[in-house]
Amino acid sequence: MIILLSQDAGPSAVITELKGLGLQVEVLHLGDRTGLYARDPEGQIPADSIARIPGVEQVMSMTPRAPLALATRESGGGRCISIGPARFGGGFVSVIAGPCAIEDAAALESIARLVADAGATVLRGGAFKVRTSPHSFQGGGLEALRELRAASRAVGLPFFTELTDPRQVEQAAELVDGIQIGARHMQNFPLLLEAGRTGKPILLKRHMAADVEEWLLAAEYVLTTGNDQVILCERGLKSGESHVRYLLDVGVVPWLKQRIGLPVIVDPSHAAGDWRLVPALARAAIAAGADGLIVEVHPRPEATRSDALQALPPADFARLMEQVRALAAMDGRQLATATATASAPRASETAGARNTAVGT
Ligand code: PEP
Ligand code: MN
């Protein structure tokens, strides 16, 4: 953090105080002002406490504001998370696709095949749905989860599904390949901890009103369990606008990629809320450096009870996949595929990368 000293204060008393708290301190000459650069190796001292030291005018954290012990690039490197054939990060882009909710077991396998054929490497589908209205379809629960697992095994792709309650985790953990934490549960801390303890990859969506710090601290909850398989997912923010469902924060993608050692993907479906906008947002996300996408796809949106308007028809999804492949290649990255993920990514992405394979 950078500490700006009051104009009338010399640095020595403040330095003594900071060192006493265990911080490492260097003096900065900022034009006609004096500042201090302080490093808190343990990440223990709140900025607010430092702001109360006499002689300190302002404490500026080197964003993110809160102490991120575990998610920073220094501690993680440019991490690549592997789930079956999918690779998120480390020069690879992967796409998760499938229906919003698991509704019809027979249709599920054909959707799974459609998205697999188009190049998706992970399936999605909600069994425990989080709906704004208690009168809306709430999902098929464990039975639906088993159906998704069967479809996943039939087509040979792993799957992510959302869990919404820590009480679901023990039973569901045996069945799932990856756990999605939905936007509305981003700060369900008991859920983050239970899900983290499974050791399964966690797809952590950003709440629609969360700032980056809150989102990253939610990731820290998972990381404190010792599970470093966290993929961040931007899915749009509440904005007061109505031309899109949520306002996609594309800028957060490169911002995070420069600072945080976790893969970042984007959900263009929930951001757009309209299938006609989904491909453009998806392309913007990949162009901005996202390590992947999660996209809702359905061949018969009219037959779905959840998020029908944003479901991308399979032909449009297949076209999007080709565009994703081309955009990834433009900056030296590669679309992970179920058959061709073995070749090496570009060297700059592997430096310091940890490649953690997850059995499915
Ligand atoms: C979903 O992915 O099905 C979902 C409900 O997304 P979000 O949590 O981003 O609203
Ligand atoms: Mn949905």
C-alpha cells in the first residue's frame, strides 16, 4: 500500500509505528510530498488501522483494496485449470455450454451432443435453480443432477452445475465434476467453504452488485480451504438500464488477468438476457482476454421454463465457437477441444503457471 503522510509530519515516527506492526517500509518522494510504500507480508493489518496512525493522511491500497493472500498473481502465477479435456488459462480457452435448467432427460443428451460437436469441452445445466420468484420452476434437484451426469458420461464431457446450499454439497459432491456458485450466492460463505472443501473446481460467479474486491474475497473463502481450483466468472452487473439484462463488465477481464492468478471466464447469456446479443458479448469477452465462456444453448427455447429468451440456438452456438477459436488464435491462444488439447500453449502464458489436472 502507499501511505501519504500529512504535510507537517516527518516519516520517522510513522515508519517506526509501521515496522512495529511487522510491515516492510520504503520512503517515497512524491513531488513535494512524502509517502511510504508499505508491504504487509502477512496481510494482517487493515488499511483503516494504518489510516489512524498520527501523521498518516491517506492510505491507498495497490488495488485490490483488501488483503488478498491467495488469489494474487505472485502467489498463483498464471494458473491453468484443467477439467477433463477443458483448459482454462495458460494460453487455453474453453467453453462451457448447455441448457439453463435440466428439464427433460431425453432432450439433455442431444443438447450435450450438439454442444460437444460444436467444440464445447464442459457441459452446464442447473438442477438447483435460483429463481427470483418462488412461483417459477425451481429445478429438478438431485434427480436432475443425476440426469446431467448421465448425459455428461454419454458424450464424454465433464459438467458444472450450481449448488445453492451447503447442505446439498455432501451428496452432490460425489456426482459433480465442478461446482458453480451462482451470482446470488457469491457471498454465501458457508456454501463457499463447503464447496471449497470438496476439492472440486469452483466456478465463482460475480454477484450483480458486487465490486471486484467483494468478488475476490469470496474467492479467497474457497482458497482458504486449500482448494485452488477457482475460476472467476463475470456475468454482468445491475445498471438500471433495460436494453440488456445486466451490464457486462468487459474491462474487469484484462484487469483481473493482470493482477490475479485465477482463470477468468465470462457468461454472455445472463448478461445479455437475449440470444441475439449473446455472440457479440461472447466475442468481446474473448477479445478482452477471457479464458473461456459459459453459454446457455437450447434447440427448442420455446419448450424451456427458464431463461428461454437468452438460449442460443445450436447453429448460432456452432458459429460462435468458430469465432472464439479465431479470436483466441489472434492473441496466440488455443481453443481447448476434446481431442486436441495436448500441444503446448505460448511460452509467456506458461511461465510460473500451475497446471492442475482434475480427474472427472
Ligand atoms: C445460471 O448460470 O444458471 C445462473 C442462474 O446464473 P447467475 O447466477 O449468473 O444468475
Ligand atoms: Mn439461466
